[in-house]
Amino acid sequence: MSHPFTMNLRIEDGFDEFSSRFPMKYLRALLTRNDASCMQQMKGQRMRVSKLKSILSVIATLTLSAIHMPAVAQDLCTPSEVTDPQALHINGSKPFVYKSIGGADLRLHVFSPPGHKVADKTPAAVFFYGGGFVFGDVRRYQTQATHLALLGMVTVLVDYRVRCRNKSTIMDSVADGKSAMRWVRGHATQLGIDPSRIAVVGSSAGGQMAAATALIPGFNDPKDPDIDAHPNALILYNPALDMVAIADRLEPLVGKESASRARELSPWEYLAKGKLPPTIIFQGAADTATTPDKALQFCKRAKSLKFQCDVVIYPGAPHGFTEPWLGLDDPKLGIKYEEWAWDAIRRSDGFFRKLGWLPAARR
């Protein structure tokens, strides 16, 4: 059953409201298929757009040819939301620049509960969107952030550097995630947040970043203040936990430098060395990009180390199943995306209630 709460989304791909949904669809294909036929499909899809868009595409390709990016990444960076500047303002939130680097002002957007006061010291949830470290939209989890704010948590949507917009590496993205956590904790008094109750929520690449804030040492911005970046809880949607397993597929997207450091960037490698906070993972059984066996193995190992970790598996759900707009590109599943998203939201509420971060559900 669909939920009446609606998501304020922008179209994620293509040149404008008439263009095809190419980038995310084919990124998912590239993560699961490493063959020439996928590239032919991508080229065929672009040939069906209007002449004007074709001209714009040529201009974009010529521009990108001057940038040292893999050919596949160049294709994914055709003009669309992947190269557009991120939103400066998001309905219901207050923006802050948490970091300026490489000519970019990186913003985070804070949603506060109704009637919130700085003396309230409420728990918080910080969201990292997905997109293969190549692209993505800071508004992707606006619905979830708004929902938790209405329940009484401060929530934060974080922008970070991605390859299409910033010519960045995975290491840059991870560093930005840690910088954002330090900014939020460092401004806890100003935001009315309890600094000992800050969760990180992340999807796919954002899931790797979320887990990295908890487990992976290093990759710190030297300009960051000396503030702890570790979260107190984790919610992960189809996270990239074993980067070594997908390194060969990552290289065409993010470059050789990032792919060559896959082991250093794998949360799995640090599980026995770090301290995992209470964690819940939402995973699609049909996900071939970040496969369910990795999530199950991660939690099994975490439990053997006496950490709290649970996995919820969704039969038939593909990668990105918690993002309802993907259902618009998938006639076979369609509305299932919304059902899965709202079930994950409901279970996330239960996770926070179990931690004592949210009041008991109304009956």
C-alpha cells in the first residue's frame, strides 16, 4: 500500500523534463554488466534525443575530453543533474556551508522538528546520497529526512564531492563525509543536537561513506577541526561494504587511483579493528551491484565481534530499491519501490525507537 506522504523530487537525469532517463539506469547496468552491449545501449539511447540535445551532448563531450576521466564516466557526465550545481536551498531546511574546497562550497541542509529549540538536545541523522561516487542529488533522501524531523529528530542532507561535478576521487568523498560529521558534531549546541546521538544514513556509495565514518581510519581533511567523526548509529541502504569485490567495475567509473585503493576503502577490512555502532542494513535480494551476501557476511562477522547489526532482505528488490523514483523506469516493479521505501522508513523508525532516540509509536 502506498503512503500518502509524497516525495519532493526533481527529475534526476537527461537534459530537461523531456529527456530520457539515461545516467542512473545505465550506471546500474554498468555496475552489473561489464560488456560492450551496455555501451551500445547507452549510445542508442542518446541518439533518440532531439537534435538540440545531441548538439549539447557533443559540446559536453568535447568539454569533458579535456578532463582526465574514464570514457564511461564521461558518458555518465552528459548534461543533467549529474553535472548541475547542487541545490542551494531545500524546502523545510536551513543550508550551511560546511566546507569550501577546490572552488566548491559544500553545503548541508538541516531539518529541525516543529517547535525545536537549541536547548532540546535531540538526536540527529546525517544522510549521504548514493551515485557511485560519480554523481547524485543531495535531495535524494529529502522524504526520509523530513519524516524523521516530523517525528522529533534533527536531520541533515549532505552534499559531497563527486567525480562528474568536482573531478574528485573516492578518497575525496570519504574525507568530505568525515568533514560533514565533524561540522555537525561541532555545531551541536547551535543546532540543538545531542552530540552523543548522531546517526549516519547512507545508500550505495553513500553507504560506504557512512560505514567509513565509523570504521575506516585516515582520509581526513587536514583543515578539519579535532572533532570525533564517528557516528553513534548506522542505517545503510544497499551499501558498498567490500570495495575489493567491485574494484574492477569501479575503475571505469572512478578511475584507476580510486580503484587501486579499494582495500583501504573497504569497511569490511576494518570491522575487526574498529568499533561498529548499532547498525541496520536494508538490502535487496535481487541487487547485483552490492550483493546481499556481502551485507549478510558483514553483519554475521559484526555479531561475532559482539556488535549490534541486523540485515533486512527484500525479496525481488534491486539496487536502489529505497528510492521510489526508480520505479518510474521499471514497469515490472513500479509501485513496489514506494512500498519498499516506506517499509524501510517504518523499520528505521523502529530502529531509532529501540535505541531510545524516538518516542514510542502512537496507537
